[in-house]
Amino acid sequence: MLRTRRSRMFAIAGGCALAILIRALARASPAGAADPAVCAGTEQASYSPGVTLTPREVNAHVDDAFTCVSSDPGAASGNASDSYTWHGSRLDLPVAVGG
């Protein structure tokens, strides 16, 4: 359940970033006057009660945010938020990749 909702939120954020990038590229002149958008973001998740090794009902809240930098004034930022109840343990959470 967590992976499905998290994947959906990444898809929403990724789709928004892609739309901004496509818009920036479409506005670029053949001489390359506009730079492509460069976007970065964060995700924060909180659980109540805290997640343990024993599976149980947990209320989860996830916030995603991203910002874009471009010479295109249409490139901006976005965010997504979701709250839901999840049954699982620490062993069911995805492993964070990156640093």
C-alpha cells in the first residue's frame, strides 16, 4: 500500500516536472535561448504511532515538494501531500536510495 501511494505521488511530481520541462523546451528558440528546466525535490514521511518491527495499523502522512530553475518564467515549483492508514512494519518500508 505504501509503495503504491508513494509511487503515485512520485508519478504526480514527475509528471509535473516533465510538463514544466516540455513547456520550457517548447518555448526555446532554435538558437537555444531558453535553458531546460532543472528540478530537484524532497519527500518527508511521518508515521503515528511510530513504525516498529511488529506489523500494526499506522497513520502515515507524506509531503513532497520540488522546485525548478530555468530561464523560462513558466518553470516553477510544486508539491503533493497524502495521508492514509497503512498496516505494516519497518520491514515493509522501501529503502531510501541516494544521499
